[in-house]
Amino acid sequence: MWKWISLACLLTLAACASPEQRAAEIAAQQQADHAECTRLGFKPNTEAFSNCLLKLQEIRAQEENTQALDRANAPRPWGPWGPYNPYGPYY
């Protein structure tokens, strides 16, 4: 029994990203955004270029928010009485 619990804990921890991995993901995203704004014709170190970078971040944040809302509003396979609805079947 304890073997399975230990294995589940190890697998859960393995799925987490380390701070170094997260920093690398952020750097890669920033580099991709920089390349996209350059491809669109904005000159680096200008206000328009900064606005382009900001707009790309805003779009990504909105997409993440939309995905989170979609997940929250997805139908539950166990119905409204499932474990994640503390108020019962009445919304």
C-alpha cells in the first residue's frame, strides 16, 4: 500500500516544473514574441514594439482565462452532485 502512495507522490512531483524550467519557458516565449513583433515590422526599442509585446501578452492571458473558464464550465461526468460542487445539484 505504501509503495503505491510513494509512487503516486513521486509521479506528482515529477510532473511539476522546476523554477529553472519555468524560467526557460518564459525566456523562450519572450524570444518568440520578440521575433513575432519583428516579423510584423516593428522596430526594436521603440514604443510601438513595446506595445506589440504587451498586446501579445494580453492575448495569451485572455486565451488562458478563456481556457480556464471552459474547464470550469465543462459538464461533469458525474452530474451536478459531484465532489467539486459543495452546493449540491442547485446552481
